[in-house]
Amino acid sequence: MSTNSVPINLLLRIDEQFGSDRALPDVLGDRHLYATNSIFAKVRDFAVAQGYRYVERESPLWHAYQALPLLSLHRIMEAKHIPYFDNVSVLRDVVAQQPDIEVSLRFLLSTLKKNYLLHESSHCLAYSVIHSDEQILSRLVTDGERFVATSLITEAFANAVERVAGTLCTSNTRLLLFTLNSYMDYRNDRREMLQRTFATHGMDRMFDIVFLSYWYSNMRPTPLSPEMIERIIRIVFAGVEVNPESHADLASMMNREFSLSPGFREDTSAAYFRFYRCEQDFFKLRDSTFTDDDFLDKLMTLKAKLKDILFEPGEAIARSGGSRAGLVSEQGERTGAAAAH
């Protein structure tokens, strides 16, 4: 496959060579990712086991998600229906007319409607775990406070899952198909840089770094402060000394790679909670409860439960090479089932 253009027929064939009753044949890349990306597959398996269904059928929720996905998230988790959009049929129609057609990567990435099933399924995974053991919510008094905490935790987890799953893409083709199903950018140099960092510090610790970075980033309109970066590194490495060079690299990456743009943070978090009449709960908690040691202890305990779903014992370290360098239903509704075409 050219680095500048993509034969549509080849892209379809790459995806079609895989099959599973939990992969969606009308979502480009879904079958390939389910077969080749362990995190993608485990998130899907958990969501299906918890009773979530992937829904392409038009409905009020499906339409609301197409129009304003952020405000549909709570309804998705309550209804256990995760909407998606068929972006394969139109490509098959194009290939039927022009079998040899190629398009540029830029065109494909900017024009084809994406699905974000890994991200939304990760929200659902975290939501299910939080509400199966509500220790993390025990100190929170009102429904508004519990809603804010649940929303921020599930968002941090979903962002971390996407970022970490992206490092498992071992080829440009896998990265392209992943990007067509993710909020993450298609940047091969970024993927390689992150893979090197994960190999140095181990996926186990790096998942924690990414999760906590997004946890704080979702709350603040400013970059992570040096004090907060130091606190995250101290929590994750738990008494293991990090040499100055590795510390500086991690600090740079946390603000550059594992955070959200200031505009997104300012416009999204507070606005989201405003829709649910709990904006003041958000401001109160982010400046008190969410930064104290007791809450962080509970957060890390919850994070460990979430991470156990993604990795078999020892798998996170094995995938990174173990290196420790740098340390001193009905039509239109599926359970993921592949409908015959």
C-alpha cells in the first residue's frame, strides 16, 4: 500500500479476511482490529458480556448520537445500546463501479465518516465496573457529584485505552484502520515514539501514566503543572527512582501526548456538566475531593480493576518487552454479530 494513496478494494479485502461473531462487517476495520488488537478485542468482549449491543438501526438515540455524540453518552450507558454507522456499504458501491480506484490518505481520513466504538465501549466498560463496586463514589454526597466523578473517570479511561491500544498497531495499515475507528491522529512517527517509551517503562506503568494524565487534563484548562506531573510520576513509580533524563521525557510527553487541547478542555468539560445541571459540582470537586490522597487511592484501586480486564497477568509487561531501562438482537442491532452480506 502506498504511503500517499490507498486502493479502496485492497483496504476492504484486508478487513474481510478476518471474521468473528463479535466484529462488525459494516464498520471499516472493525474485523481487522478485533482479530489483531488485543485491547480492542477485550473491550468488545467485555461490553458484549455486560449486555451492550451495537446498534445501526435508526432510533432517537442513534440520531442523537450522529448529531451530538457527547450528550448521548449517558443514554448509551443506560440503554446499553452503542450506535454505529455503516461506512462500508458505500465503499463497496464505489469499488463495484471502479474496482481499481485509489484515494489519498488525507482524503480518506478527512472524508470517510468514522466510528468510535472502542472509545464508547471503553466508557461503558468503566461505567459497569464503577457501578458494580461503588467504593470510588462512597464519599460523594449528591447524584450530581456521582455523575461528575463517573463521567470524568470513564472519559480518562476511554482516552487511555485508545492511546495504549494505538501502540499495538505494528504496521501502517493497522494504524490506518485504527485511526479510522479512533479519535487519535494518524501519525506514524508519533506511534513509533510512543512504542519506544512504552518499551522503556513497560505498558503496565505507562497505562497508569496515561490514565492519570487524562484524569487531570479533563479537569483543567491549563497544561499539567510541574507539581502535578511530579505527583503522577510518584504515584505510578511508587518509590522507584526515575533518572532525570527519563523524568524529563515523561513530563514532556504527558503534556504533549497525554492531555487535551486547552480549547477542548475549556469548551467541553464544563459545558457538558452544564447540560446536566451539575457544573458547580464539577468545579467544587475538581478543586477539592478529586485531588486528595484518599480519593486518589480509591481511583488507583479502581484503575487496577479496569486494567485487569485489558491485560492477562504479566501481559502488559510482556508486550513491552519487559524492559525497565530508565529506572534506577434484531435487524440493525447486533451483539457484534456479523450479518451476512
